Amino acid sequence: TEAALKVLAEKLGASGLGKASGDTPVNDFWAAKHKKFATLEFNRERKSMSVLVGQEGEDKATLLVKGATEMVLQRCSKVRLADGSTIALTPEARKDLIKFVEANYASGKLALRCLAHAVLDKKISVTDPRLQDPNKFLEVESDLTFVGLTGILDPPREEVKGAIEDCRKAGIRVMVITGDNPKTAETICRMIGIFGPDEDTTGKSYTGKEFSVMTLAEKRVAVRSARLFARTEPIHKKDIVELLQEPVSEGGPGETAAMTGDGVNDAPALKAADIGVAMGSGTSVAQGAAKMVLADDNFTTIVSAVEEGRAIYANTKAFIRYLISSNIGEVVCVFLAVILGLPEVLSPVALLWVNLVTDGLPATALSFNPAEPGIMDRPPRRRDEQLVDSWMLCRYLLTGTYVGVATVWSYVWWYCRNPAGPVMTLKQLRLNLEAPVNIKFANDFGREVFNDKRPGTMALSVLVTIEMFNALNAVTESKSLLQMAPWANPYLILAVAGSFAQHFLVLSWPAAEVIFHVKKLTVPEWKYIIALSFPIVILEEMMKLATRIRDARAQ
């Protein structure tokens, strides 16, 4: 405001200025011509501020006042006309002036922030003790003469309207709490999409005075539907925040409140809010009371932070979903092999390798998943929502069960169904230790086939392949892979490729055959591994569809 007034002074110029020099010659001219003896600082009760100026050496000076139009006009008893004459300001003329300002300047397309200017014609002593007592400032600023108005155009940033719409889609209610004139505030709110162009604001827009006289029950109703509070005091902000946070059990809405502010007076509300957001250009007191400081003072940054927070939460769930479902699969594999009485399907070294190395790269890459399409079209999750709910646990179990069963089946398949294998019965496989020394199976396999490394390699390869498919599935919790393909996260593709490269290195490195009890597999065996592993994608797609239907019904 002060900067805008200084610019206006430079545009108006000054008679007798002479040759201009410096960046602000007009301001420098008036500062040199008049001495400022006192400043009556702005406060929200008066909504005005004053300076006492006069000539050097004089013991009396003139009080110049500026502030909110309706507040300054209430303290004016006279008005200065264009010809320099002064006439009395009647109550009717005062009302007409306020209505004129609201209708022509504070609303419509202009939405100017209007300042009324007044002067105290009677000079006061520069040593008047009331100038040092803030409680006496209102008394000093009385019996004023109204001299004019200044309109300041402070349009909202172009990107704010889009950010407000993003908030609406995301289920976030944006509420404006300002000290500005109600008409100006409503016009600005229409510009940025808080209100529609012709929307009736009854029950949605209140002034600080209206809010103050409400009963507790009326205030609770108001904060549920309000989108604008104008001409408010600092205490109103804190009251509104606390009312929004009131638990449902106590009659409140039980909402999570984020509050922005930049001044010392905003500190209590910033402290009381669930998320206090201070402006980077604001006071250190506000920044100290807030939980977050907005370095660029841009509302759209808050919206971007919400989107990023939702993406981080989704990536955390993807990380957990991938690891838990994979680990459940490994547990199912071990227990199923024991229950069926099968030989050791996976060696401890192989399981350790899968957990520490093969799973590690994709799990880490999942943290780099981009935000899902439509992530800002969902309502906010409840604060008490569990990270793993019953449906998510069901998904873990279904995925893990398939992983475990498919891993064990690949082992059994090699012995019992593989055309190039021994093609024995399941009973013979279970009783491998009791098999006669001279027993013969298909394809000239004898009893030594129970020491073959390929069945275990099949199981290990199926486990690795399914887990890689599972990692690709985890790029999104509910969207189909046709809507958000795995290559949306290039780090995940690199991680999967890296895990496969490690697996093939183990299969082709002679030393690893001894360590991991593995052996190279044939092309038909790899085809079967892919065929057995791919259904995990179909299973996950079905569960994602069920999740989308479930979420749609919940909304």
C-alpha cells in the first residue's frame, strides 16, 4: 500500500519541484519540505493510520489520516470540495459516499482497494501526550475533514483461479478471511472462482461484526458453508480455525484446517491450525508460529504441495504393497512346499538373494512414481485412515498367494509335466527319498534327477519374474496399466532391467551355480516361466477394477 501511494505521488508530481533528481524526486521533495513529528500506527480496530507533519521548529502540526473508507468517513464531520471550500458532512452524505465507493470502485470489474484520506484542520501540539498512547489514537483521529479517495488495483495472479478449481476437485474448501471491504472481497472471490459470477453469497459471506454477534451454534453452521469472511479481526481467524477443528462428537465439522498468514497478528491462528502456512515475505513471528513457510508467497505452491503429498503417500503405499505381497509369496512358497512334502524348492541363499538384491531395486524405484492421473480429483483421506485397510490386506494376500503357488507349481511342473523332464507323479516327487536306486523316469532320467538344479532354478526364475511384473503393477494403486503405463516411471523400468540382469548373471556365472544351486534354463522353460508369471498382471488389473468400483461407491 505504501509503495503504491509513493508511485502515485511520483505520477502526480509537485509544483515548485524544479529539476528532478534521484529515483523518487517528488517523495524526496515533500519529505524535505515537511517534517514528520509522529506516526499513529495502523491497527485493526481503527483501520487507519496517521502522520503528524509540519514545519521544522513549529510546536503545532497537521494530522494526515488514511484508512478504510467506511471507518475514516465515520470520523469525518466535514468534506473538502474541489474549489477548496469546506462543508459539513451529513449522515446522509456519508452513507451516499460509502454506497458510491462500494458500487463504483469496490465491486464490479475494478475491485479496487479503496483508501479514504482525511485531514485534521485544527493543528495539534507535537508534544500532545495522546500521540504516545495507542488507546488515545481514535480520540486524536476525530472531527476530520474528508479530502478524497485512492483506489489501488491489486488483481489476483492469473494462476490462482485454476488452483482454486483444483482445490474444489480435490475436495478442499478454500475460505478467504480478509480485513478488506466486503464488496471488494466478494468481487475478488468471484474473480478467482470462490464464488460464481452471479452466485448468491447469502450464507456464504460474512463480515467480522456479523460473526462476532453469532451464537456458538450459529458460528458452527456458518463455518460449514462460509467461503468468505471480510472486515475481520485477528481473533476471528483463530476462532474460525478452532471451530473448523471441533470434533464431530462435539457438534463441529471435524475438519483439518490449513491457515495462511504473514503478520504478527496472524500468529495465533497459524499456531492453532493443523497446518500453519506463513509467507516468506512475512514477519519472523508468523514464520515461527507456522509449520510451513511459503518461500514464493504463491497460493498455487500450496496446491502443488498437496498434490506432491498425495503422490508421496501413494508411493509409500506402492512400496509397502510391493514388498509385503512379494514377501507373502515367499512365505506361501516355503509353507506350501512343506505341506506338500516336496524337496527344498528354494534354497536359503536364493531367498536371501531375492530379498536383498532382486527386490531392492524395484522397491526403491517405486518411490519415484509420478502422481497418478486424477490424484487431485479425489476427496481427502480421513486423518484416521489406516495405511493398510482390510481391502488392501486382501489384495496383499491374493497377490502373495498367487506368487507362492506359481513358484511351487513351476517346481512341480518341471518334474511332473515338463515334456523334456522326468514326467513323474506327484506321489513319486513327494517320496523322492524312498525312490529305488534303479528307478527310471521319462527321457532316461534316473534317481539322480532329484539332485537336478533346474527345478529350483525354475522356481527362482518364476519368483523373480512374477515380482518384476508385480513391481510394474505397483506403478499405480487403482489405475489400469492402460491408463498409466509402467514407463511413466523410467527409474522403475531401469530397476526391473537391472534386477533381471542380476538374475541372468547368477544363471550364467559358473561360480553362482555352486553358491545358488542354479543352472541355465532352456528357451521352452523360459516361455513357460513367462506364461506362468504374466497372469499376476491380469489378477492385479481385476483387483484395481474392484478398487475403482469400491472408491466410486464410497464417494
